[in-house]
Amino acid sequence: MTYQSRGVRVDALKDVSLDIAAGSFVSVLGPSGCGKSTLMMLAAGLYRPSSGELRVDGRLLDDCYTEAGIVFQTDVLLPWLSILDNVLMPARIKNLNIEAATERGRALLAQVGLSGFEKHYPGELSGGMRQRAAICRALLSEPSVLLMDEPFGALDALTRERMQSDINRLWAEHRKTVLLITHDIEEAVLLSDEVVVMSPRPGRILSRFQVDLPQPREPAIRRDPRFHRIVDDIRALFQQAGVL
């Protein structure tokens, strides 16, 4: 992926080849500016690659991938709508059955501890609560793929851990294909079946790490020697690449 910025050519991604198995949880891990978010936007069909191609279930992706749910770093909830109405936005856009969507929306909100807050407005909720609502919105139309671009990056440490537990539990229940963009090594290992490690710009894939730990994962997995071994191996790779 190459683009122009103030008349300067920027190579965001170069020679990236990546396949993701259906139902798996894959994290793309790398330093700031390595093209992680660009990769997610390509996977969503919101960017077009300068060369090469993207395929979903063998089909060429040449437009927006409407079967994907997307969660950004900020919740991007509409402040004039209630939390439930924000969650129901995909159903209204796609002309889905609103009665069924409302039932599902309420159930999703209950799963993330937001039952009773359906009529509240975004400004009345904490950042973590709003981000949980954003995840519910992304899951409402039962997308086959969930794309998340550093969704916990703006949260405090305790809220971040709660959100990590929430998304791991939701993934274990719904088994969507998940692509998570992150710069947090421990977060990537905690949540993922596989961690894809990228180089500084232009982003290339340095290595792929399989995370052979039982799912769903409890916070106590952070004390497992196998967890620390994978974290240490990834950190060593970044050190070799001059990132750390």
C-alpha cells in the first residue's frame, strides 16, 4: 500500500501476504506507523491496495466489506442517540427486522454489563462503557468478521483489562473471525490464537506466533510460563528489529 502525503510517496505496507482462518482470533502487532491500521482498512474494503489483492472466502474484495463489524479506538457513538439506538444503527442501515434487532441488542448489552443503560446517552457513560456499547453495535448484525483497531488504547489500565475479558468471552461465545490491531504485546498474546508481528514502515510481516493456550482465557493465564515465553520471544524479535 503506497500513498502520497504532501507530495511525498509513503510506502505503508510492502510484500504483505497474510491468511486468516475462519473463526480464529488474530492480532496484528507492531510499532506506531507500521501500517497496522492501514491493513485493517484494507481488510474492511475501505482502502484499495496499490497492488495485490484481497480475498474473502476466495472472492475478490473490491468494495466495502459489508459483512464486517468494525470497532475503532474511539467509540464514535452518536451523542444524540440513546445507547440502545446507537447499537441498533447497523440494523436500520441494513433494513433488518427492528424488533428482532432490538431483542439482540438488549441481549448483547446485558452480556457486557450494560443492562439498564439502554436509554442513557453516550455523554452519561464512562469511556469503557461507551466502548462496550460500540462492540455491541459491531456485533449486532452478526458479522462474519470483527475488525478492531486498538479498541482499548484510550482506556485506563483497569478498564482495559475488563474490556479484554469481555471481548475474549464474547469471542468464545460467538466465534467470529477477529482481526485485532494492537501495539500491546501482552494484550495480543492474551487474546489471540495467532500473533502477526510487523516491522517498522514499510510494514512487513516479521513473524507469526501461534498461541497454544486454552480458550477462553482467564486473567490468571498471565502467570503461566508459556504466556511469558511467547511475550519474551516477541519482545526479543522487536529488539532484533531495532524497535525496542
